[in-house]
Amino acid sequence: MAATDAFIGLGSNMAEPSAQLAGAVARLAALPKTELVAQSAFYRSRPVGPQDQPDFVNGAAWLRTELTPLDLLDQLQAIELAHGRERIQRWGPRTLDLDLLLYGNEAIISDRLTVPHAELANRDFVLQPLLDLDPERVLPDGRSLADLRQQCPDNNLQQLTPVARTLPPG
Ligand code: ROI
């Protein structure tokens, strides 16, 4: 099977968020049939949703994978569990959230998965890390990440780390 470029959103606002994200990137890099192409900068962002919770740290990882979307989703959920994720409160604090944002140029709607991620266009803490990784990227419906970023609400992103590429371009 040919490899597909997949983009994973990372978020945490509990138990040393930056360390949670760094650990998650290491686990993503170790997934079967998968290479880590690059990781975005990490950003501090104000919470969307309930405000009575800590700021988040957000980022994204660019994978090149031969896993199917659902196999990749299973792997993401296993990593979340390994990081002690408990689904207590909708839109509440979490140790680690991994979202399958983009899978090649595919549009997927199933009971377990919506790709591109439903909230992608509305969240600067998702769009900016994606732009770090692939500034030319266009969604399956033809909208560019750059245009969406200009139009979306501002969550006061503050860059914490640099962008890091691990594979040569191509
Ligand atoms: N807010 C920010 N800033 N970052 C997130 O990753 C995030 N994730 C969530 C909710 C609670 C909606 N708010 C968020 O799930």
C-alpha cells in the first residue's frame, strides 16, 4: 500500500502539557508502518469552551503512514490511554488529546471519524501548527489553510518551541 500524509493535532492542559505533547510525538514516530515527517511548534492557547480550566499547549505532527484511517485512529486512542486520558467532562481539561486532522486528500464521514476534523477551520491552535508544517496545504473541499487561518477567531497563541523536520522534503 502507498503511504499517505496524515496530520495529527495534539493538545493537553494537564500534567505538564509540553511533556505530554513531546511524549506523544515520540510515540507517533514509533507507530508501525509510519514515519514522522515533522512536528510543528508547540503553542500555548487560551481554552476554547469552558474558561475555568488551564491554558492548553497545542501542536501538530505530520506522519507518512500505510495505516488505514481507522487503524491510525485506534493507535491514537491507545496513545491517549497510555497518557492517562480519561473522558470525564465534555470540553473539560485533558492530559492528551490526539485528533486525526487530515488524511491525504480524503474526506471521511463515519460514525467513528470525521476527516478533515469538524472544528479545524474554526481553531487557530489547529490551523497554525498545520501551517507550520505545510503552508501550501489545501483541504479536500478546496479551501486553503492560509485563508482559513486569516478568518478564524484568535485564541492568543504563544509559540513555545521551534518547528522540527525529521525527514527530508518529498
Ligand atoms: N482549547 C484549546 N485552546 N486547545 C485545545 O486543544 C482544546 N481542546 C478541547 C477544548 C476543550 C474544546 N478546548 C481547547 O477539546
